[in-house]
Amino acid sequence: MVDERIQKLGRLLRQTRKEQGLTQAQLAAATGVGVRFVRELEQGKASCQIGKALLVVSMLGIEIQLDGQAL
């Protein structure tokens, strides 16, 4: 179940990045993370660091809510 959610988040990030016309390298540079991190995040790798993941999410303008509170 957790893996499915991580994979779903990865697909959402990839789709949003492409819709915004960004390459993985551009997104990585804008968020201060490595291209490898962006690639693994989009692939749904479970070991990604949550803080960095939230930076990427924020850069793409995606809002995540947990129990009604936005992150």
C-alpha cells in the first residue's frame, strides 16, 4: 500500500514537471537537489528523503494535504 502511494506521487510529479515544460535537470537545479534524486523520486523509490521530496513537490506547485492540513 505504501509503495503504491509513493509510485502515485512519482507519477504525479513526472506529469506535472512535463506539463510545466521542465526537464529533470531544470527541476533539480531549481530545488537544489540532484538529477538522480528527481529521477528516483519520479520512479517512486521508497528511500527518497521526505524533506527533499517536499521541496520538489512545492516547486511544482503541488499541494499535499494530510488530515486536512496542507504541507
